[in-house]
Amino acid sequence: MKSRLFQLFALLVVTFCHASSKRAKNGGRPNVLFIVIDDLRPKLGCYGEDIVSPNIDQLASKSMRFTNAHVQQAVCAPSRVSFLTGRRPDTTRLYDFGSYWRKAAGNYTTLPQYFKEQGYFSAGVGKVFHMGISSNGSFDYPYSWSIPNYWPSTEQYITSKVCITPEGKKHNLLCPVDLKTQPEGTLPDIQNADYAVDLLKNIYDGAPYVDFFGENQTMQEPFFVGLGFRKPHVPYKYPEEFKALYPLDSIQIAKDKDLPSELPSVAYAPYLSTLDNYDDIAGLNLSFPYGPMPIDYHYLIRQNYYSSVSYTDYQLGRVLSALDKYGFSDNTIISFVGDHGWQLGEHSEFSKFTNYLYATNVPLLFHVPGVTDRGVRSKRKFPLIHPLKFKPKPRTSMKPSGILMSASESTEKHMYRPRDQGPTSNAFAELVDLFPTVSDLAGLQVPSLCPEDSLNETLCREGVSLAPLIKSHFGGGEQNISNVKTCTISQYPRPSDQPEKGSILPKLATIIIMGYSMRTSDYRYSEWVGFNHTTFQMDWEDLHASELYILANDPSEDNNVAQDPTYIDIVQEMSSKLHQGWRDCIL
Ligand SMILES: *[C@@H]1O[C@H](CO)[C@@H](O)[C@H](O)[C@H]1NC(C)=O
Ligand SMILES: *[C@@H]1O[C@H](CO)[C@@H](O)[C@H](O)[C@H]1NC(C)=O
Ligand SMILES: *[C@@H]1O[C@H](CO)[C@@H](O)[C@H](O)[C@H]1NC(C)=O
Ligand SMILES: *[C@@H]1O[C@H](CO)[C@@H](O)[C@H](O)[C@H]1NC(C)=O
Ligand SMILES: *[C@@H]1O[C@H](CO)[C@@H](O)[C@H](O)[C@H]1NC(C)=O
Ligand SMILES: *[C@@H]1O[C@H](CO)[C@@H](O)[C@H](O)[C@H]1NC(C)=O
Ligand SMILES: *[C@@H]1O[C@H](CO)[C@@H](O)[C@H](O)[C@H]1NC(C)=O
């Protein structure tokens, strides 16, 4: 026993010295793990939801957790290009999936590029940038990354008909699978986690690589690792054992499943034009554009989304525990974010593509060693917790598959307490704040605020750093800051006033309306106005529709009162605030 303890101690000392000697060489600069989860709204244990996400919750318990963070546009590529460049869609000029900002707007520096240019080893794993044209088919390599972005081989089977149902093999939305039946016996996010764990080991080992210019280099600290998981994005293809966490009779229906009253048609996203791509949904013959989704599918979609979240939580847990293993946890800043939300039946929607809080509000966590962990240094910050072993609730006789259980998995009692939601801020945050915040937390210079016309500015920001707020929360700030802005702005384009097949994600050339939506502490107010897709100009005079939700008595945005004469003063006030734009939101 004694000798085992000694061995462990010796190992810890070696690990610590190894890590700190390299650290000293790199000026003590912190690493960054930048995590992006596809289509993840704050349906997580740490956000008070009955979802099994123990690894994310454990991270949250040692992080600053934002409850009021909003995306700039609720769809993947525009949202990601926005937060990765630190600029809003009207500056990246990307509202669809069809252009690369360096060509279509300006040669903007990205967040990983900024770190790379300061001497960081920078690597992207999975979907950090959206794939395809919007990142030039290369995930913005070589500008953003030191090595080509990793992309899992099994992504190619995303539309394969692999879900075994009673009717045969289908391409289904609801797609719990037995990994043994899957091509290559795995799934994209398992591969992403595998690769990320190997990458951390390679950095620890100082593995060699050849850079874009053919020069020999060494993977080393400080690093910026971008890590993007694909689930809970549709289709819900995940290892089937996770479904046992969510028996159908435990699922709650959306509490506001009906269309909001007085909803202008332009605000609605006809989700069926995407979900009808799946055999199981297409087989329901739902009526376009409003459906509705049959109630049994309402439950099933929720069940499969939740299961996908728990599956992703486990994959993330594997990577976080590898930070511990290689001695990086105490010197790595971790940011965690969803690229936008997802409506799980609220307002008769099963999608993103709107300006509702369900689509714009995302989980946002910042782990800052020595700050958000209250200075508790530990070599075992993130012991892996298997979601299937975690929940005391109905789990019947299911046995987790061998492939999912890793040898290094923690079997000891977890330090994490299920209801510990961690330090929390309800301050407004926008995802354009990620760039300045992560830079600031790492001690890099925060880029200056962009001028009105910033197409020629390669480095500037349209958000603010949340770092002073985070530090002051933990008593380490120079000032007592509880807010950095008074409002957030999101936008969504449409090709028409009435919902049509292209309404969910119109191509740039078809966009004629832009919905600008402002959220303040009291209201959400939107104007859907004419938009010229050649000049990228909105025309406030060309008002198609407006929305006003009084959040104090209508927090779920069920009643649009913009046309109600009672609220005319508020509408006028909010309208002029919206026209002033995002700069006026900054304190
Ligand atoms: C864009 O910026 C990158 C990185 O600074 C630079 O290498 C490249 O030459 C620039 N491209 C243009 C067209 O200016
Ligand atoms: C985008 O990719 C193409 C072809 O792969 C390449 O020729 C072009 O230089 C890239 N654009 C930029 C701005 O690097
Ligand atoms: C890189 O390293 C390899 C293997 O060590 C060596 O053969 C090659 O000459 C090196 N290339 C450069 C550009 O130094
Ligand atoms: C849907 O329509 C197809 C073709 O019109 C028909 O064969 C099928 O029975 C319908 N399914 C349902 C559930 O109504
Ligand atoms: C940006 O650069 C282009 C090309 O050099 C120039 O024509 C344009 O006037 C510049 N715009 C601004 C706002 O400086
Ligand atoms: C910061 O200010 C708030 C509101 O004035 C106050 O409640 C809080 O105690 C202050 N915190 C610190 C650390 O001074
Ligand atoms: C958009 O602006 C361009 C350039 O000013 C103009 O030619 C075009 O007619 C405008 N389009 C609309 C729909 O107003």
C-alpha cells in the first residue's frame, strides 16, 4: 500500500515538473480549450434541467456560468463565423452557408488565428468552424490552425440509412444505434473525443509536425485547441444505451407548445422543410408549413435530444479528464458554448432558425484556473463521470457497451454535487463577446472596438470582454462589475413574409427581409424590415412586422403585444433603441 502511494506521489511530481518546466519555457501563458456544441440550448443539469450531464455540470461547478447569453444568428455557419471573428453577421456578411468572409467581406482575424499569431500551437477538432464554403473547405486552415482541422471519417455516413427500425434500414431523425452495427464501429463524436485525447498526449509528448510551409515544428504549450461536438444536432444518432436515461413517461411536454398569439408569419420557421429530409418524419405526411407535429413525436424528439446531450456529455468528459491526465487542467482556460439553441416543441417549432430565446439563448461557461475554481489547485479537476452510472433514476438492466467504457474511467466517488450549479451570472452576454473575453482571460491584448466600417480592419471586435465581470465576481477585479451591456441583438433573414420552404435558411440572393431582435431586461422587441442583399443595408422605413414580448409576465414569449395600443410608448422606445444598434448596448 505504502509503495503504491509512493509510486503515485512520484508520478504526480514527475507530471507536475514536466508540465511546469515546459510552462516556464512558454512564459507561463495559459492554454485554451475552446468547446463548441452543435445545437445545444441550456438543457443541462447545471442549468437546473432534469438532464444527465454530469461532466458539463462538473465543469460548470468550477466555472462562471452565464444564464443570459445570446447568439447573433440562430444557425450554425453565421453564428460560428460571427463568434470566431468577433463580428456580427452584418459585418461578416454571412447569413447563409454560401460565402467565405475573407473573400466576401474582409480578411478578418479569427480567435484561433489570433492565438496562433501570438505563438500558440493551434489545432481544431471536429466542427468548430462550419464545414464547406463558409470556411473555404479547409476550416480556415492554414490561417486559424497550425495543423489541418481534424474531421472524423464517420461524418460521411451522416445521411446513411443505418437506423434499424421494424420497417428496415432508414435514414431517421430518431436514430439510437448499436455501435457494433455502425460503419467503422464508431460515431463522429467518439472519434472527435479520441482524437482530442490523442492530441493532448501529443502536445504533452512534444510530438513533431510539419507546418503549412513545410517546416518541422513541435506540438507544445501554450496551445489553443478548438473542440466541436456534433450532437445534439439532428439526426439523433447516438449509442442506444443513453436512451435508457429518459424513459418516455419521464419526459415533459414543452410548456408553451402553441404558436404565440399575434405572431407575424415572417417570424415563424417552417421546420418541416428540414425534418422532412428524414424518413421517419417524412412518413408522417405532416402538413406544410405549420404541421403540427403529432404529440407522440413531440415526446420522442425530446427523448432523443436529451439522450444525445448525455452522450455528448460523456465524450466531453473523456477530453476533460485527459486535461487532468496530462497535467494541463491547472493552466488551461476552458470556454464552453452552444452555437445556438433549439426549440424542442416550444411555439410549435422543432428547430433553430428564429429569434426566440429558445433559439438564441445558449449555455456559456468560462473556467479560469485560479479564479473560477476559487484557487483550488488540483491535478484531478475533471474526473470522468459516466452518465449511465451517474443517475440514480430508472436505469433498469441496461449495460453500457464496452466500446464506450474507457480503461481510465473513474470508479471512485465523485466530488461533484448534482445540484451545484457553480458561480452564476445573469448578465447579458453575446457570442461576439467570446473573442475579446477569451483573449483577455489569456492575457492577450483585447482588440479595439471596430469602427463603423470595418471591412478593411483585420483585427477588431464588435463585442466586449466579460473578463472584468468574471474576475470581479470572484473578488479579483479592480472594480465591482456586474454587467457589461444592457441589451443583446440577434437577427434572422427571410426570403418572404409567408413561410415557404426556403424560409428556414434563405440563400443570400433571396433575402429580402431581416428580423432584428433586441433583448433588454424587460422586453424582447423585433422589427422585420426590408433588406438589400446587394448593399447589405436594412431599411427601417420598410417595416414588415414587429414583435414585443413583456418578459416580466411573459417570459416564454407567448403573446406578441406589439400591435396592442397599451404598449405604444414601449414600442416607440424599443424601436429607437433597436435602430441605435449594438454599440448603444455597451456600458
Ligand atoms: C489575409 O490575412 C492573412 C493573415 O494575416 C495573410 O496571410 C493574407 O495574405 C491576407 N490576405 C489578403 C488577401 O490580404
Ligand atoms: C480557398 O481555397 C482555395 C482552394 O482550395 C484556395 O485557392 C484559396 O487561396 C483559398 N482562399 C484563401 C483566402 O486562402
Ligand atoms: C524535418 O524532419 C525530417 C525528419 O527528422 C527531416 O528528414 C527533414 O529534413 C526535416 N525538414 C526540414 C525542413 O528541416
Ligand atoms: C403518407 O402518404 C403516403 C403517400 O401518399 C401514403 O402511402 C402513406 O400511407 C401516408 N402515411 C400516413 C401515415 O398517412
Ligand atoms: C478599404 O480598402 C479598399 C481597397 O484598398 C478601398 O477602396 C476602400 O476605400 C477602403 N475602405 C475603407 C472604409 O477604408
Ligand atoms: C458588488 O456590488 C453589488 C451591488 O452593488 C453588491 O451587492 C456586492 O456585494 C458587491 N460585491 C463586491 C465583491 O463588492
Ligand atoms: C439594392 O441596392 C442596389 C444598389 O444600390 C440597387 O441597384 C437595387 O435595386 C437594390 N435592390 C432593391 C430590392 O431595392
